[in-house]
Amino acid sequence: MDDEQLCILTIVAGIVLLLGLVGYTIYDEEIVQKRGVDKKEGILLAQEGDEVSVDYTGYFTNGLVFDTSIGAVARNDSMPKSAGFMARPVYDDLTFKVGSDQMIKGFDRSILGKKVGQTYTITVPPEQGYGTSDPDLIYYLNSTMTIDLVQVLPLDYFKNIFPVVDYRNDTRFDNPVWKWGCDIVSYDETTITIRHLPVYQQKVQIFPWNSTVVDISTQKNTITLHHHVDEITKGTRIDIMALSGFDNEWFQKANAPEVTKENRGFVTASGGVIVLDFNREVSGKTLIFTITVNDIRRDSE
């Protein structure tokens, strides 16, 4: 074997040895990760089945904090909060079992391979978070709206909305929905006709803001109301029960027991439209979490 052949063999052997060492290192690291132990430091790395305790702060992409386990963050007014942010009497870290579906998928999977004391930031898309927003849980109101001055209602609907009204004997009743009186014009076995009795420029509070009667037309059979959208703020919420008399058909569908919803919806107003959103505030949104691992507990094998 000449010197050139010997040199080639030496190079090939070196490459094979190097590849072997790389392969062993990769295999060794896979074993380390699977066992959940940091090879260099000899400490636990979170894996499925571990019970972990973490501190976290959750943000929307606009920077508003929607939840946190840290009292100092919750009480820090320089950190703007979302409309649905709920203060707690006591703040403590969050404890859960990794891989047990106790947490949203993006949050749960992010803990894998992390160690105590590690702080990291993750972005969770809706499909790994709280899912999409349900359009059927959003109700739209025009800032200026009309209702019929004289209404013909199904009798069963009337009984459901005004259960205490004795329509057979009473000729007038106070309407708890519109906050004004109504006359009972007529009724039969299937329908009842009522006439609303608002006063021009009367202010009523049907919702968590005021509305004003700006027109009453017998010719058009309409009452026109203007909602004071300037009274709607970031913190304005509305109870879903407020829609029961206003639009009972929508209310019955949205308030069904199997529907995941907020009982107190979020209110926004823009371009002459008021939006009542009864979806969870986190639904349909990309979420950002800053997470610190405080503890990892593992059952002995």
C-alpha cells in the first residue's frame, strides 16, 4: 500500500469515526431527553406525566394582559389589561400534570424539556389554544334602530316574555324590556297585539348604556331609538339575559346549555354598529405567554 492509499484510508477512517461520534451524541441526547434529565447539570427536564408548577402571564398580540398568576403583574397599572381581565383575591403559581389535557395544547406542550428556573415566551395560535370564535354568539345592533309601534306577537312568546301580565283582564302593563308602558289592543288563541307607549325624547336603559326615543311615527308604525355609544367603554359588559326579551329567538339558541359562552358579553362600538360578543375573550385569538418553571415533581419509577 503506497502513501497515497494510506492517506485516503486514514481520511475515510477519520470521517467514519467522526460520524460515529455524532451519531452516538445524537442518540445519547435523545435518551437524555426521553428520560427527562439534563446530562450536564443532572437535573430534571419536564416530560409527560410530571407535575409542574409555573408562573405565567398571558398577553394578546396587542399587548393587553388577559391573565396572570403573578400578583405584582395584576396590580401593576402600567401593564394594560384586557376587558375580560379578572383580578383574584389570592395569586399563586399554576400546578398541572403535563400531558393530561388540563391545559390548552400549546401551553402544555411548551413545558416539555424545560427545567426549574427557566423562563421562556411562547406564541399559541387559536388551534392550539381556545379554538375559533363562534359567529352565532355575536349580536349586532345599529346605533340608531327602530321597532314596531304596534306589534303582533305569538301568544306563547308573549306569555314567555311577560309571564306576570294578565292579558285577559289587563289593558295596560309596564314593559320591563323597553322600560315604558304598553296597551293590550287585542288577542286571540294564537296572537296578541300590543301598542308601545314611549314618550318623545324619553331616555331608557335597555342595555348598560342609555338610549333616547328620537322619533315616534304612527304613519310608519315605528319607534326610533338612538343608542348612546359614547357611554360604551372598554369595560362595558352585558348580561346575556338582557337579550331574552329583546330577541328571544337568538337568546334561546345562544343560551343553550351545550353552548360554550360568556354569560356576560363584551361590548364594542364602531362605525355606527354595536357588537355584543358572548364568545370567551380568548377564543379565536393568538395568545402570547411568558412562563417560568418553578418546580417539577416526578413519581419514582
